[in-house]
Amino acid sequence: MHSNVSVGRSSDGQLIYMCGLLPLHSEITVSRAKNITLLGLPEIIKDTRPDFHSYTIIPNTPTCWEQQSMSAEYGFDKLYSILDYKKEIGGSVKGNCLNDNQIFTYASLKDKQNSKPFLSLILTVSTHQPYREHVQCEFEITDNSLPHKYINYLINCHYADAQIGEYIRSLKESGLYNNSLIIIVSDHEPPFAFMDM
């Protein structure tokens, strides 16, 4: 299988699954696409379901990879970021990104506040390099034959899966699971060079 993403990686992926378009190979596509009207998934859904509310939840700032501009171009009604999380929830944020637990806790809050049915795009970050350390969770890998960074990556994958599982359970308990379209994506594919493999 050959990936269609190019120099924009994560933002290229979003362009593909939001609009069905392939990215440029000569430059980061969102730097040009942020000023172009696109027909994105939220707009397509609203043509047949005008009551559909849509939003994006990202772990970092709205300017990172042109998320604010592109979210609007895809037709999302709202973008929520680390800045909104800090205002509404507060608490400790390590570094310049929300962790996946914070992302999905915030997504649950926003889901319950917004009218249904809804479309949401949730970006996760725990599987992003570098893999010098892993998130703190109960899951361990004790196979010392594996590279240390690869073990960290696998633990982070388990953590991300657990957070998604909790989020889905929350959607079902609140009655939102069958009335919504939710897209959950990790940042991008794992670069094996960062895993000492």
C-alpha cells in the first residue's frame, strides 16, 4: 500500500478524508488551501441534514498546521483547541498539547453541550514522536529484545486505545453514539526512524 500523504503529512490526511482531494507534492497543501473554498464532509452532510452541528477538537493551538482556517474551509461550525480547554476546564496541561485523556474528556463535555445529531473530528496526539518516554499507564511491555522507543510507542498506542474505549462508552451512556458521526484520527503514521528500528 502506498500512502497519498505528502510533505504536509497530518494536514494532507485531513484534506484527503475531509474533501477526497489529493495533496500537492511540491509544498504543504494547507498553506495554499486555507484561502480556497472547499467542499468538505461537514458541508456535504448539511446539504441533506441542515440540523447537523459540526466541530473539530484539536490538542494544540488553532494556528498549528492552519487548523482554524482549514476547519472553516471544510465547513465545520466550530473548532475547539487547547486554548478553549484551558478557559473552560483549566487544570494542568503538560507542554503545548492536551493528552488523549484531556482530549476525550473535553470531547465528552462538548458532545453533551451541543445539539444532536452532530459530526465531530477529534485529533489525538499520544502516538506522536519522539518516543523517548511513554505515557504513564498500567500497561507494560517487558520484552527487552524490543527497542526502548518502540516499546514506548506500543504503550502509547495502548493508552490511546483505552482513551477511545472510554470515550465510546461515554457516548453510548449519554445516548449520543447512534445519533452522531465521529471521526477520530491520530496525528500521523509512526516514523520508524524515531523508534531505533
